[in-house]
Amino acid sequence: MNKSQPTCKTQKKRIIYVESAFYSMHYPKELLMANDNETIRLSLAVSPELNARLELLASNGHMSKSEVLRKAIALFDVVAEAKSEKKRFGILDQNKQLVTEIVGI
């Protein structure tokens, strides 16, 4: 997978992969890779339905529930930054047409 920023004929598009490339763009590695002495443990209360969904996402993505939540935070960070710049967040089809705009975040 090429993680370079592709360009479109009409304008430059920025693609953010919520993987190691995203993390390295937005967060210093030392913030993400804490050793056991620096790790902060959180307790999270969720409904059984939300826990089941989290477990399914983790299983389907071959990752831990913690990693799913870290990626969700990273994605939320992207949305918050876009919102602060008066941009919209959505899902495009293969023709780069907006299929779904995500609001309320």
C-alpha cells in the first residue's frame, strides 16, 4: 500500500491512513509507544451491545479492543481538526462523489 499523498487533477487530496503513517504524522512516537511504567490504564463502562460491537471490530480487524479505541481516537482527532477548519467529513464512492456526510461529531 502506497502511503504517499496522491494528487488529483483538479486539486490535491490528503489521504490519512489511521495506521502507523497517521500516528507518525500527528503524534510523536514517544507519545504512542509508552513503556509499561508510562502506560495509563483506563476503566471504561459500556453497554453489552457496545462491548459486543467493540469485540467484533477488534476480531475483524485482527487487533485488540485497545487498538480499536486508539484508532477511533485518532479518527476523532482528524474529524475535530477538519471541523475546526470548517471542513466536512464524509464517505466517498469510487468516483469521489459524496455518498454519506458524517455529522454530529
